[in-house]
Amino acid sequence: MSGDAALDVLGDANRRAIVHLLGDGDRSVQELADALPISRPAVSRHLRLLKEAGLVTDRDDGARNIYHLRSEAFAEVQATLTDLWGNAAARFRIVAENLEGDDVAS
């Protein structure tokens, strides 16, 4: 999935909190639910969206699934943000240069 799609999924505060927790290590749905102010079913729904976006994967561990972050997916998010910032900085520089030229002409 693209970095843009991952950013869309990360727009939710609960999903960002899950990512933050998983950044400290792999966790089960119950462990995540215990650390968050949302229900276990809500955590499962957020994890499903994070998994569909390619940001997390899971593995079976007996009767439970253990979730972990996909570091390569976050590299894509970082590349998207870098690209967005580079484009914004370039546009800002053009506007600043044009405004500077207007001040000289006045």
C-alpha cells in the first residue's frame, strides 16, 4: 500500500496510539486493549485497518495473534512525508522569492 494510504490510516488517534505501543514491541490484541481506553473489539477493528494498510502484520501464538510493525511500511510513510515537505518547501521558496521581488518593485 502507498505511503499516502498509510497516512490516511494514521489519521486516527487510536491507530497512532496502537502504532506507538507496537513501537515498543510486539503485542496481542488484549495487551493493546489493556493499555488503551478503547474496547478489545475496537482495537481489533483498528488493527484490521492497520494491517490492510500494510503497517502491521500478525502471527499466531496459540489462541492469540501477536501484532508487530512492518518497518519497511514506515520507510514508505517517511518517504511520502519527505516528498510532501520537499514540495511544500519549494513552493514556499517560490512564493517568498516572488514576494521579495514585489517589495523591490514598489
